[in-house]
Amino acid sequence: MALFVPFVLAAALAIQAAPAPPAPDLRTEVAAVADMLFTGKNDPSLCKPVEARLARIEADPGLKDLPSPFQRVALLMVLACAKADSPTALSAATRLAPIAQDRGEILAANWVLLRDGERRRDTRTFIGAVGRLIDVDASVFADTDPRAFGWATERARGDTALTADLLTHLRAVPWRDAAGRDAVDNGWAQSLARIAVEGGDKTKALALLDRTTDPLALLDVAQDRRFEKIWPEMEAAGRFDWLKVQTIDLERWREARRRQPELLINVTSEIDALRALGRYDEALALGEDHVRRLKAGETFEDADDQRSWMLNSHAYTLSALGRYEDADRIMIEAEGKDGVSQRINRAELLIDAGQAARALKVLELGQGEAELGFRLDVARRGPRLRQGPVGRSGRSPRHGPVDGRALEGQWRRGDQGPGLRRAARRSRRALCPAAGRPGHPRRGAGGLPHGPPAAQRVRL
């Protein structure tokens, strides 16, 4: 009953001027029920007295033969009064979507199709609905967590046209959230650029990457041979100057923290960027300051999702400085909602400290697939694991600054295959450790909204 319907005054007027229909009785019934429902009073209780009449209208085989205005108003009424996500709502939306003309009609029908596609994990239905919604109003997803579209991008990966359609539409959304804007300039731009360069369009690929600043996205471009044709241009433009790239990334997150000091995600990302540049003292000071503030009871808007990851990042700084016991203590505090990822990350730090047996005991606390897999990996590598801290002066080279050009050369000279893929993961972690670890979110999880923003809704 809470589905969305458009302003239908124009459609109601069109009914009066419509040519003689093939089913006069049905036309009269549609008009009569419309007069009862569309009163402008925004009263959902109006649906109850006409439920049986709407059911008969929808089931009438003559409905498809009525002029378009009649069909659209009838199906809109069914959508307005049907229970959300019900078979009745889905049937009406499926019939309305191909004939919808008004902006509100398109929104009403396609929100139902979008929810159905998401529920059934039907990529084509979902992406089609997303595109039609954005075409009619690009702001409908402006407040949505961009990760809500992740499952669709993953499933569409083998279909170039479908992937391009989804990502091109998503990049047209005026995202109000920093994560959305970041995806536009980095992850989604990188994916579309890969499609363009594989299609032989170097100019388009370079244009898509023009605003890409995320070190991991640029590192992927430098490592992925599918981008080989544009490497000279990227190199000449200084896009593979890793010190410059990482410094720009640091300033980006510092500015984000200045604008939104109430978000821990900005703190976490700044600590990661400082550590990637080898600026451990600054990373340590920032982490310790926020640990104190959390213990003092200061509240942060995203603390439910990001407190664990901020502590996680601080622990990696402590580990990089050889303070392994302090790092482990922080990792114990960091175990939150995503306990699997935190246990794996804690085990990694214990391995860095030369405590593989202790790492295995930590992993035994959980029985998830990821933990079991990591335990097997640790067991296989057991004889080769160091028994003391990694690296000179107590600093693990994994967390130190990266020689990007050497890395690039090693990648380009390497053989394709699983070994190279593992090397890529290791190098990604080196450049920005937290981003490459299992389960590390850039922001709190979120799903799709159940409908357009309130200002765009018209309810009975």
C-alpha cells in the first residue's frame, strides 16, 4: 500500500478525451475507481473499499485492449494499493513498465522491478530497471550506498555490454556520498576504461581515467596488461609517479577529514595513506589520538561500522613499528561485527611477529570458510614462516613505502598466472594495506532504498 504513484490528473483528463474503447464497461469502471482513489487527500485507507474492484480490473482480459491512458491509470491504481513486493504489484509493474510515459509511472513500475531483480539476483532485470530509473531522474540513487550495486557488477562481469550499461548509468548519478563520488572517478571509471581500451578506443579510456586518483585503481592500471596500450600516455602524464599519487591520496583524505571529522572512515583512510608513504610517526599520532577519543566516549556517526577498521589500521601502524604486542592488544579490541576479517588480520600480524602457532590458535576461534582457508595456508607455509619479526629495525617491509616503478617493471616482466595474481594482491596491500585485506569496507554496509526520495513520492 506504500508503493509510489505519479500525479495522474493529466491521465485522468486524457481518459475523458480518449476514443471509443472496445470495452465500455471496463473503461467506465476504471474511471469510476480512479475518481474514488485519486482525491488528492493522500489517504491509503481509500484502497480498502475498492480492493475487489481493482482485482477484477487487473484480471479482465480486455484491459490490454483499452487505450494507453486507461491501461496506465488502471495499473497505477493496482500498484498504489497492492502490498509492496507482492505478486500483484510485480504483475502490474511488469505490464506497466513497457507502456509507462509519465515520469511517475516510470518510477512506480521500475522500483518494483528493481526490487524483484535484486531479490531474485536477476542481473538483467535489475540493471534494466536501474537504467530506466536513472534516465528519468538521475538523483533517485543519490543517497544510496554504491556497494548495493556490487553484486550486479560482479554477475555482469562476463557481459561487456551489460556492465557498460550499468556503470555508465551509475556514473550519471549526482552522488551526495563521498563513496559514490569516489566510485565514479576510480573503480567504475577503471572498469569502463578497461572495456574501452579492449575495444580499441584509447582516447575514451584515457578520458575515463582522467580524474582517477585512487592509488589502488592506478596500480591496477599499471599492472593489468589489458591497459598496456595506454601505458606510455599514462607514464608521460606522470600518472604512475607513485609518490605523487600516494601524496595526492593523502591530501584527499585529509580534506575529507577536515570536512567531516565526525566520520571514522576518513581517519582510517588517512592513517592508511600516511603508512603507505612511510610516515609512521604521523600515522601513529593520528591513530592514538582517535583511540583516546573513542575511549573517552566521543561519538562518531559511522562508529558502528568503522570503529573496528580504524583500530585495525592503527594496529598495522604499531606492527610496522615493531610494537607487536601493542598491535595485538588493539586487534583484540577491534574485533567487532566482522569478526572473521578481524581474526584473519590479527593472525597476519602475529605471523609478521613470527608467532605462527599463536596465529593458528586465533584462527581456530572461528570456523568460517575464510578462516579455514587461511589456516590451511598458514599450515602449508609453516616450515617457511620466520620465527622472528620480519624486516630490519623491527619494521615489516609489507607496510613500508613502495617502489612503484620497480613494482611496475616486475609486473610487466612477470608471467601470467596464479602466481602473478598473488603478487598483485601482495603489492596492493603494500601500497595501501587495509584496502587489500579481507572484508575491509570503505564505509558501512547498506542496501538499496525501498523507493525514491520522499520528495518524489505521491501516495494515496
